[in-house]
Amino acid sequence: MRQLFMEINSMKNMQERQRWSQTLQGRYFNVLGHFFSIYCLYKIFIVSKAVNTFNILILIITITYLPSARLILYLTVWVVKILLHAA
């Protein structure tokens, strides 16, 4: 019974978010989110002067498409160690 309630509540929340995303404020936040995503990528490329840009791109693609959360965590720790060592 509790699981059914949680699923209905989740569905109502999704519908509410979908309605909100169609408002002017929701569209503004969506555009703002895209802007900051591009800004974040720009900052990654600026910081990557100490690290080979190609390696960072390969890591981003690898982390994005790997199904294993444990491997993603391992790669994230590995990248942090590399960046800290290069600094």
C-alpha cells in the first residue's frame, strides 16, 4: 500500500514539474541551466591546460556511458588525484 502511495505521489510530482516547465519561469530556468552547462564545459577546457584535453574528453565520455557506478566512482577519484597532483 505504501509503495502504491509513493508511486502516485511521484507521478503527481512529475506532472507538477512538467506543468511548471511550461511556464515563463520554467523556460527561463531551462535556458539558464543550458547556459551554465556551457559555462561549465568552458571552465573545464580552461582548467585543462595542466592536463591533456583529449584525456578529459575521453573521461567525460567514459563516465557518461558506463553503466557501473563503482567504476564511475573509481574514475572520478582517479581524475581528482591527477588534478591534485598536477596542481
